Amino acid sequence: MPERITIIGSGPAGWTAAIYAARANLEPIVYEGAFTEDNRVKGTLPLGQLALTTEVENFPGFPSGDLSAYLDDSIDEKKRKYMAPHMKEGVSGPELMELMRQQATNFGARIETDDIVEVDLSVRPFRLKSLNGNEFESHAIIIATGARANYLGLESENRFKNMGVSACAVCDGAMPRYRGKPLVVIGGGDSAMEEATFLTKYASKVYIVHRRSEFRASKIMAERALANPKIEVKWNSVIDEVLGDETNGVTGVRIRSSVDSEKTEDLEVTGYFAAIGHTPNTDFLNGQLETNDKGYIKWTVSHRTNTSVDGVFAAGDVADDHYKQAITAAGSGCAAALDAEKWLTAQGIE
Ligand code: NDP
């Protein structure tokens, strides 16, 4: 029997779609992703990007304050003990994701901790294949695979991945090599501000290297970073090379002025954190869905989550190069489940 609805992805869009589809008695199956080294390096582990952040200050319903009793009650004890103990600052990204996952499970969503690696959207029902070798069919699909952090693509950057080069301060920042040492963050958006501010907890100093003379980040986050005495901004600068050796990993970066290309400076750092935007996770689709010029899945009907293939819906960051917020992802996950439910009914699939 084909699945009625398969949800691929496990961020706010995927879980919200799962909650709505489960409550509509569609018994959705969620492919939440696999815990592979490849996914870890790419930043595409289960629970998505929120699992790689700290406090989430702007998700409605989770005000600052001690939510620990509520979290203790709602999250499985085994998982809870590995999470931030008794937060005093609202909810953290991993906690929010665990809560959403639990909520979907409570309504009957089934979960596979596995990646979908191949889909055939040219046949009905659609065919899907997972990393663990599951091959199955599904009438409707919701793609909620999100986006992953970009790197600059320098050869030297690649060489030191896992040896001081990272795109996730929250995942890696507490490692011994970063403690009490100077670090560098690349970028001028909210991610760069958040990562730099977070890293000041551990680092002796954090440089932000930005290619322009003003930040793209929201005012509040930029001001917070600029007011931090441990943060120094290198304006109008780009990374020329990540410096280091096989034994020590990253030992520094060579930056070059973006206004005077003759001017370079070496910064001594033990860690390099890229915060230069994101790429949507669409590789497994092999070009079968229309995308925009940045590679994000196109919604083909105004104010709906339909894609270029009838019966395939998209939600969250994989289809959003504009808002990219947890709450907008959750909202479009809800919309995708409602759109898919209506579509299944119209097809006579109960
Ligand atoms: P953004 O696209 O907003 O910013 C990317 C930054 O990287 C820009 O400053 C850009 O420079 C720079 N950049 C991009 N490519 C290169 C390159 N090749 N070389 C050097 N610099 C480069 O991405 P973010 O990840 O920061 O944010 C994405 C979205 O997520 C935003 O909507 C943001 O608001 C949101 N977000 C919200 C947070 C929160 O509210 N807590 C936290 C983190 C993200 P330039 O400015 O010159 O283009």
C-alpha cells in the first residue's frame, strides 16, 4: 500500500505539517533525516537548523522565563537530560524542535530516522528511496528539507573542516580548541552576529570579517554584537586564505581589503566560522521540481504550497529565500498539510 502522505524534513515546517496531517487522520510518515557524518559536516542532521541554535527569542508562545517545569513535563526524560538544563531564557532551538516532534508523535505521526535519497516524481504514486534502502510509494509528498549553511569554497577552508573550520558556532564553539582563543566569524547577517556573540562566551576575542562597510543584520542583533567588547569588526575585508597546518588545524586567516586589493593582514585565530548564508537542500530531487534562480523550490500557485508537480508540496526554508524564520516555516508547514489533505480528497484518496 502506498503511503498517503510522506513528509521529508524535520524542522519547524516538517513537524507542523506532520501535526496537521496526523490530526487529519492521514497517518503521515516523516523522514526526519539520518545521523550520518556527511549530514553532520553539511549541517543537515535531523531537527534542522534550529537544533544548531541557542535561545529562540522570537517564536510566539515561548516568552523569556523559566520554562523548565513545562519542558520537563513534555519531553521524554531520557532526551531531557541531554538538553540545556533549566533554561532561564525562554526556549532553546533543540527544545522547541523536540517539543514539535513530540507533538507530532502524540497525534500519530510515524517517524523514520533516515534520509530520502531519491524520488521519482514522474509516476503516480510517487516513488521514494531512502539511505537505508527503504523503497516505497506515496500519493502526496511534502518537502520540508530546509537549507544548509554555506562555505566560501576556498581550498584551504575545505582542508581544515573539523580542524577549526565550522559553520556552526553553537555545535562546535565549546570545543577546547576554541576556548580562551581568538576566533573569526565571516559574514554580516544575523547569523554572523548571533555566532560571534555566542562565541564570546568561550573565545578571548572574536573578529567579524565582513566584505562591506555596513552589516545586513537586523539593527538589534548588529548593535548587540558591536557593543560587545570582545568583538572586533574587520570591515571591507574578505578571506584570502585559511592558514594552518596538519597538526594544529587552523592557526589564522589572511584577510584582504575589498577596497584596496594590495592590502592584506594576517589574524591569529584557532577557529573559523562561516556565516554567509544558506543553500536549500534539494539535491535528492535531481531537478524534478522547478526552482527559482537561487535554487529554492518554487510555489506555483499564489498563496499555496503547490510545486510544479501536482501532489508535491513544499514548506519552510527549502521554498523560502525571503523570510527564513522558524515561525514562517511552521506556518507554511501547516499550509502544506492542508493543501495536501485537500489534494488527496480531490483525488479520491481517503
Ligand atoms: P544573510 O543572507 O542574511 O547574510 C549573509 C551574509 O554573508 C551577508 O552579510 C553577506 O554579505 C555575507 N556573504 C554572503 N556570501 C559571501 C561571500 N561569498 N563572501 C563574503 N561574505 C558573504 O544570511 P544569514 O544566515 O545571516 O541569515 C539568513 C536569514 O535568517 C535572515 O533572514 C536572518 O534574519 C535570519 N536569521 C535570524 C536570526 C534571529 O533572528 N535570531 C539568527 C540567524 C539568522 P553582504 O551583506 O555583503 O551581502
